[in-house]
Amino acid sequence: MKNRKNLPVAALRAFEAAARHGQISRAADELGVTHGAVSRHVSHLEDFVGVPLFEGARNRPKLTEEGRVFGLALTSAFDQIEDALRSIGRGNGDILDVACLSTFAMRWLIPRLHEFTTIHPRFDVRLATDNRHQQVSVDVRILVVPPHAELPKSCVPLFNEKLALVVAPSLVPDRVEDMLTLPRLETRTRPQVWQEWIDATGEGDAFEPATTRIFDHYHMTIEAALNSLGMAIAPWHLISGDIASGRLAAPFGKVDSKYVYAVDAPRPNKAKTRDFVNWLKEATQEFRD
């Protein structure tokens, strides 16, 4: 059993605030104590761990490399403690925490959230889309399960992802095969998607892009396609509205990528979780075969 009896909790909290702000005075303001109190806590912590955490002039101290690493670790730890407190403290409260990929949130979920909030106005939906969302405690997590991976037992499948080659209608040539020489738009977060589409359609032999343009996130790649910068391979559920409105064309139709979108709800019996998952199933019905 771990013995945490001697952990200097007050000193850890003081140093975390000082490291996060980069200034002891701002940490003192946040904690409601004096500058000297924070300094004493930091000195105590340095004695406890046996390495200096700050260096330089007393009036303008800077984090050491050990202090920087330790500060980041403490911030993450305190964030998880706060998440845990919110999780157990709110019970069946009105805050609904949902985690998903940022492009899914921007291109699909946010434009439809008004439908859920209209039906369930008492729930306040909070989205987590940064790289911390895999670590924080949430009510609902929307996952993308890759091909051949086993669906976690706690998950409910929503739909199978479809892919489509999309391009602005103004760039579609008279002969569809000539379109394959247009600039190719790629995404760093899913660099293999073009090969997935080529393998699924058999269009690889004719594919000779003139140039390649790479974007950091899928929502940027789709926006580039909408603005006639080239052609992209995009998940159908993210661009189906643009196809229907004529803002994008999909000359080759859509193919199954074998990725599965699923929803994971650690506490499925809570009313807010149950209501959101049921709404999510209904809202994604159009993407199920």
C-alpha cells in the first residue's frame, strides 16, 4: 500500500500555481496568500525532492528543467483531481460532458447540438476536443474504432464510416478521370486516408496528382476543398450536407472505410447520459446501412 502521509500537499499546490503562472506573485494572488508564503512552500518542496525547481534572481526566478517537467505533471494531476471531483459531485446534475474528435465536433456535432438542447433544455453540454479528452472524466465519449480492432464492451456502435473523394463543382472537368490530376489535399492526422480510398476503389492506376497540399486537421482540409484548392478524401458524414447543397461534388460516390464510430458511456443509466446517447443514435440513423 502506498503511504502518502508525508506528501507536502500545500507545497505541491503552491509550486503548481507558481510554475503554471511563471510568477510567484501571481500564484500568491490565485491562492489568496502572501508572496512569502508561496516562496516558503517552494523552498520546502525543493528540500523535499532534493533538486532546485527555480533558478535565477530572487525577484525574477525561472523554472529549471526539472521544475518545468514537474510543474506540467502536477498541473495534469490536479486537473484529473478536479475532473474526478466534478464527476462524483454533480451526480445527475445538468452538466453533460462529451468528448470527441475536434473535426467531428466542428463539422457534425456542434451544428446539430441545438436539436438536442431544444428537446432537453436543462442540460448544459460541454465539449472536450483537445488532446486531454482521453484522460479526463466525461459522461459520453464518441470514439472512432479502426478496422479489425475489437469494439470495447462498454461501447455502442453508431455507424460505419464511408469515404468519398470530394471536390468543388467548379473544378470538376468534363472527363471525370481528368480530375485525378488535380492537387491532392491531405491531412496530417490521417495521412493514410488516400491509400485507403485507392485500395477500396481501385482507382490507384489512374491517380497522378499534380501537387500535394497538407493540412494539420481534417476540418482545414475540407475547408480547402470547399474553396477550390484541390480534391480531398473525406468521411461522408462530415461532408454529406455540402454534397446535398451542391457546395461539393463526389464523382466516385462513397466506399466503406471499415472504421466504426461508437459511443462509450461509463454511466449509461444516468438520465442525461441516456437521453444524449438515444439522441445520438437517432441523429446518426441516416449514416447506417
